[in-house]
Amino acid sequence: MHTSVASSASVPRVIPHRRLPRAGAAALLTPWGVLAAALFVAACVLLTLEQRLAEHVDLAFFKINVWVGAVVFAIVLAARLAAGGL
């Protein structure tokens, strides 16, 4: 019999819906959660800078956008680690 991973380890089964806001806040207060929040702010700043420099395509797209991609990748990794692992 095939058992789906999502059905056996779904979030509502592990954490009741009443406790989800507290669980999310607790994950944010871990070192990885703080890093994810800081990286989110950095991504917002880079995206704002990219939009302001849009007329300089080489700078905005080929340089700043590479950093945006790296920061977003780091956000995903930090968020996954804050949630308990990769």
C-alpha cells in the first residue's frame, strides 16, 4: 500500500491550528529564523535598488539580479533550517 508523505506528516496533524501562530513565531526566533528575516530585508533592498537602476540594464539585471537570486536562495535554505531541517 502506498502512503503519501503529505498525509502522514501534514502540518495540521503535527501542530493543531490553534498553535500555528505561536509555532511560526518560535521558528522565527531561532537563529536561522532571524537570518531568514534579515535576508528577506536584504532582498527587498536589492529589489528596490534594481528597480531604481532599471535604465542601466547591465547593472540592474546582470549584476544586482544575480545577488537577488543568491539572497532568495539563502532565504529558502535558512527558512528550511528554521523549520527543522532540509
